[in-house]
Amino acid sequence: MRFIVDENVRKEVIDFLKSSDHDVSVVASGSEDSRIARIAKETKMVILTHDQHFADILLYPPEEYS
């Protein structure tokens, strides 16, 4: 799988995903959520974050994201 990982995800999780041969891109610290969402949509990557607002289906309709 392909993941775009927010800065609030623990390094151990990132290391595990990488060691399991997943494609993992970590966003720069302070990246805007709109940028993360845009990249995820364009590249068909799964967003991995602890930010609860990404679960808002009105802001981020599931059919538009991987």
C-alpha cells in the first residue's frame, strides 16, 4: 500500500510500514492539512494521521480518497 503519513504518527509505525515493504511518504513538519489531502488525492495514497477532522466525510468524501 501507499501511505502519506502526518507528523503526529509515531516513528515506530512508520518504521514498521517501511519494513513491511509499504510505500511511505512522511510530510514535513507543519504541513497544511489541505496540502496533505491534495497530495493523497493526486497520488492515491492513504492518509495516516491522528487528526480526527480527516474523518469528516463532508470535507473529505471517501469516494474521492484512497
